[in-house]
Amino acid sequence: MWMTPKRSKMEVDEALVFRPEWTQRYLVVEPPEGNGALCLVCRRLIVATRERDVRRHYEAEHEYYERYVADGERAALVERLRQGELPVASLTPEERAARAGLGLCRLLALKGRGWGEGDFVHQCMEVLLREVLPEHASVLQGIDLSPESARQRILSIDRNLRSQLFNRARDFKAYSLALDDQAFVAYENYLLVFIRGVGAELDVQEDLLTIINLTHHFSVGALMSAILEALQTAGLSLQRMVGLTTTHTLRMIGENSGLVSYMREKAVSPNCWNVIHYSGFLHLELLSSYDVDVNQIINTISEWIVLIKTRGVRRPEFQTLLTESESEHGERVNGRCLNNWLRRGKTLKLIFSLRKEMEAFLVSVGATTVHFSDKQWLCDFGFLVDIMEHLRVLSEELRVSKVFAAAAFDHICTFEVKLNLFQRHIEEKNLTDFPALKEVVDELKQQNKEDQKIFDPDRYQMVICRLQKEFERHFKDLRFIKKDLELFSNPFNFKPEYAPISVRVELTKLQANTNLWNEYRIKDLGQFYAGLSAESYPIIKGVACKVASLFDSNQICEKAFSYLTRNQHTLSQPLTDEHLQALFRVATTEMEPSWDDLVRERNESNP
């Protein structure tokens, strides 16, 4: 597909190649250790050596140096920077204080700390400098970390990042949206709207577009209006929208009243592409668990965990479990977050390994242990652990970004083949792929030697069949464009007669071009299509942009979900929608704020 398995290693190597022309263009050099790019101005190491990462760092941090445009001036600038000379005047103390305050506020936001903790950080720094560097203690006088100042600075950073996103969005050839209404699991309902856009050079940008308060936009029509307003503000038309990735809630995919139906009616693609919709990427483990939890296992386990947290916290056998829980949610956690944490394959596998210890604990506190003598319940528990472990593996594969949608669809197809295999194995009572269920069955056979029927295969075949139908429904549109994905992931081996009529001439010309074949062999597909001439191959280039704009992972949504669960107590404090959006943008973006612009903006507002 977009990145075939046989070329995946070469692709990683290609992504790390430093280009000599970047030295004058972006003021970076190759570091001695050979990994990344070293900025000559700030001496920061840029780990991901893709041109767009280097360019973003330069534009965000050192746009001032664009004034050195002549070749001679640029070469002289590079030489002076190599020698450690900065050809511009040093920042004033006020400007340094402003940059430090902005950076600290951004760090507080990234760590999910409350607005009031800025004063505490200031006090800690004051004590440190007074004792270690007393001559520099006065520098803190210009750094204001009061709650109100922290709030305003985060809003300034949000405006700066949003402005950068909108500037790039104007150049998008195609884009897709991801609509996540399941991230806010325990507080007011919000819809997170993410955008993935592709420019002319096939450079991909994923970012938060907006957050919509579902309390104020309860109807689908109101939601639609809010999304259209956000797109209009970003300078984007629906005609450039290629794909929609959503959860599979009724609000999103209801047959007649879902948001997807409304947006598909509004969006008309210029090349007769319907908007491609798939609903299985986001929160795959969480939402699939409701289809496979046939005996309400998780609700029962949730009650046990609450008991352990209140009455078994000092027991050594549960320390690993409690540490895992606290790393996700903190010491205090509400029931909804706990329930969602338990709907993960990794968590269920850990709890399954502690089932004997849990039974002994429940006996010691006088709680019911009837489930441990119910062979049907125990088999359901083992089956749930195994199937959720398989879903966990798939979910982790779908978290890998920058692989394009075809590779992600390959993972989905592979998992569906596995489900067919699981069906046959369960029918044959072959539990090779279900180690937890096999362990339970072996134990029950030892305890009930006369009972020949320990578990019912039909019960679990029905569950797997239900999961198969859900996957088929969620990824139906990707199957609709499967040929397109295959064509553009392997254009030189695709037979022109099987290609759409509109692209056959271009494809034949492409396959006959020896130079392009050589480029295809040594570059990854993103770089290959980026260098493809839009004049000679307009249709291929256009569709390549569309395919590249489809969300290929759930990484950015998982990043937002993880940020929320880690900082649930901070985010449950009264926050305006504007501040909430600023926090999530800072937490999920890969863009660097333009610090010079922020300092300049502050100086203009406080002359």
C-alpha cells in the first residue's frame, strides 16, 4: 500500500537523511552523531529530520534571518553562526522575561497543571536562584506567572498556533476531518474536531481545528453549523474535503439523522469522489469492548477495583495494578474513567493474572465470590481477555502515524482474516489463539473431570461474528476505494486495464518513464508523489493528495484522550470553552509557537 512492508526499513532510513542544502536554507547542520539536524542559531537538535520539521522550526523560531536573502549574505551568515557569532542584537531583558514566561506557561499547560501553580513555580525558582545564583535573582522580577497572566499567555499561544494552522490550510489541496465525541468521558460533552490536510508537496499537517460544546450544540444541525463555521474561518471549502473519521455513536453515524449523513449531503467533491467515511479508528478498544463483553464482566471487575482502592491499597500483590491505574488517572478517579480504563486489553490481561489474589481478597473483606464458581462467567472472562488483547495489538498498529491510509487498511484487512481464523479454531475447540480461555478451561477440567462440556463454542462464535459485521460496517467506504489505494501504493505494478479509464493514459506514461521508476525505487511514496510533476500527471497527483489526506492513524485523538485522562482533575475545574480549546491545542500540536511574534505582540499591547 502507501508504504509496503518490504520497503518500510528503507523508508525510515530515507526519512533520516540530512540534506546539505538545508544549511543555507534553514541554518542547520548535520550533528557529529549523525542523527537529526542541529540548529546553528539556538543549538537545538531537531530529532525528526524531515524537511517539513526543519522548516517549521526555522519559521517558528528564526524567521528574523529571512532578511539575509542574497547568496553572499546567506553564506556569510552561516559562517558567522558556525563560529558562534549571532549577527543580531541580543534580546533585551524584558524580551527574555517575556519568552521565559510564555515557555513556562506552555509547559504548565502540557503537564496539565492548574493556572495557580505558576506562582508556586515562580517561588521555587526564586528560592533556587537566591541560594545558587544570587546575582541573577533579579531576573525573576519581570516574569509574571500569576493565574490571570498564565491564562492570557495560553490564549496568546493558542491564537499563534491557530494562525499558523490557518496559513497552512489555505494551501491544502485536500483535507479530512476526524470527529471525536467520546474523549470527554466524565465531564461536559465536547466534540473534538481534528483536521488532516495535504499541501502541493504532499506535506501532511494534522492538528486540532476546534472544540464544540455539545451542550450548546445539541442538535445535529447546530453541530453542522459549528463545523462549517470553523472550516470557513480556516479558509477551507467543503469541496476539498475527502474523508471523515468518526466514532460509531448514533450522533455520528445514525442512518437518517447522523452528522455524517448531513456532511455528505453538503460536501461535493470536484472529481466525483464521495466523502470517504470510516468509524472504527477512534477508541477502537473502548467501543469494541461493548460488542464482546457478553456477560458484563467489566462492570463486575470495576466493583472489585473500587474495593481494592478503598480496602486493599496496602496489599503488595495489588501494587502493580494500583500503580498502573494511578499512572493513567491519578490517585482519585471517577467511575466512568475507571470503566474505560478497564476496557483495555493490557488492563484486562493484568487483572486476569491476579484473579486468584482477587478472590482471596474478596473473601477476606466479606464480598461475594460467586463469580469464581460460575464456569460460564470464568470462560467469558478468559475469552474477553483474549479478544481484547487482539484488539489492543490492532489499536497499537493503528497508532503509527505517517504511513498513509492504505497501510492502515492493510492492518484492518489482516485483522478480519484473523477473525475468520478465530471462528474456525473456536468451532474446532482449538484454543491456540485464546491462551487465557485455554487456561480457564484447563483449570475447570481439573476441577470438573466428569463434565465434558466446559464451554460453548457457539457462544463465542456469535461474538466473533458480531465483531466481523461491525468491522465490515465501519470500514465499508475504504473497501469502496480499495482499488484506488492499491493503484497509488504500487503504480508501476498495477495493470492499466484495471485502472479507472480517466487515469489509464497517465499511468501508462508513468510506467514507461525509467527516471520515475528509479525515483520510485529509492524514495518512499510520499516523497515520490511530492516530486511528481502536476503538469504531466495531474490526475495521479490529484488523487495521490486525496489518498494522503485520509487519516491513517488515531494518534492525535489518542493523544487528546490521554491528556484528558491524565489531567482529569485539572480539566474538571471551571474553564471556558476558549481556554479548554487552547489547552488541547497546545497538548496535541506538533507546531512550535512563533515566540518572536508572541513577544512582539506583547510589546505592542504593552508599549
